[in-house]
Amino acid sequence: MYPSIKDIEEALIRTIETAVVELPNDVREHLERAYYKEEGLAKTMLKTILDNIKVASEERIPLCQDTGLLSYYVRVGTKFPYIDHIYEILRKATIRATKEIPLRPNAVNVVNNINSGDNTGYNIPMVNIELIPKSKKLEIIVMPKGGGSESPSISRVLTPAQGIKELIKTVIKQIGMYVINACPPIVVGIGIGGTFDWASQLAKRALLRRLGKRNSIKEIAKLETITLNLINELGIGVQGVGGKVTALDVHIEIAHRHPATLAMALCVSCWALRRAIMRISEDGRIEISPYNGDDI
């Protein structure tokens, strides 16, 4: 039996809870690796983070008091029976999740500075939709993103003459100046190409990929490794106390560019890179789990 709209709404609330309570395995494993690399105060800080992850999961409480703004990455079949109701399901689930989990209300009107109180508002929550032809499936990835991790994020349009070298210098400089606000160790998403808005979308989508998984284009994969090493050579470390691990990983996504421009964007996540997924199969089965980014 295919689930009802109400069933899907309830499942989505559970998915949001999973996202804010349980850290995906790929992120937790990279934090554990960082713990064994570090020493002194950096190691102590990482132990506190790992303990926090364990308590949050066991007690079913948010990993961080800043439960962020919610982004939804939706893959929906063109034959999904409630395709016309997607936006309303997302809005209602967001409102209910804010009260029931609870989430911290983080949606503030830019004109009068009034908080909506339910994490919805003008163009919020953020929804990205991809259509799957001739399918009844629905997949929704939930990614909450806190305010501190936004500090290093930028979008710029360079000239082709400046090239990739200048682009990476821009990234390193920006992270060096503002990473302490983002609760390192961080995960870095970089978008290159397209227009400035598309580069920004690519940078944020890069955070969905499983940590440790390199870009399939070997030149870009090499650039990811080089950039990760450069960031960690800054020595800023966990929460800025110094150390070997400032970034857990760097992911780069690219698009073809205009001949006259080289658009780029940097999107940073704090150590709590939170993501969860709800899947509804063709036969109506619902599955909910932390999202490890294996299919990105």
C-alpha cells in the first residue's frame, strides 16, 4: 500500500530528526581518524566532539544547539502520486519538526529582523528538485546548515587569466581568515564554472558527497587533495587550538564555463556535517537513515 501524504509528512519529520541527531558514518569516521592523528589540546577537543556525537545519538537530542537552516534535495518521479504536494509537505514538516524535535527557530526576516518562529519564511526552506522520468520514487535528502559555517563561504567571478591557481589562493585566504567561526575541523565544498549562482549550488552540493570519495575526473581529484593539504598546512586545527587537521576533506564540483569568466564558490560545513535521507520505493516502502553520500 502506497503511503498517504500524512504518512510522508510524518516520515519527513523523522528524517529531519535523524539529520540533527545522528552524524553520518563517513563524517564520524573522519573525525575518529583526526583524533588518532592529533595530540595535546586538539586531541582533547576531538574527544569532546566524539563524546557529543555519542550522547546526541543515545539521548536523541540535536548534535548542536544551532540546528541551522534546512535545505532539501528532492529527487521525485514524474509519476509520483503526490508530486503537486511536494512543497506543501516540506513546509508543513519543517514547521512541525521545529516544534516537535525541537529545532531552534532560525528564519529571520531580512527587512524587520522578526523571527518567523518555525524555520519557514520567504523562499525558506531551500528546495532543490530533480525529476526522475517515469518513476513513482521519492528521495529527500535533508541538510541542516548552521550559521557559523557560513562565515568563510563566498562566491566570486574571476577571469580565465587568473586561473585555477588564483582560485585556490582565494579559497585558502578566505579559510585562513574566517575558518575559526566555522567550528573546525571543516568540510569544504568548492564549485567551479557556470555562472556565479551555479558555482554556489555546485559548492553546496559537493558537501553531500561521501567524505574520502574523490571526483571522478582525475585532474579535479588531484586538485581536491592538493587543496586539502594546503588547508591543513595552515595549522589552525580543531576549534582553532592548532593541530594537523583543520579540514576533514575537500570536494570540488565543476561545470563548463563561459569563455570570458571563471566563476567559483566556496561552501564550508562545520564538523557537524548533518545529512539524512528518506526514500520511498516504487512499492511504497519508506526508508530513513543518515545520508553517507555514496550516490553523489
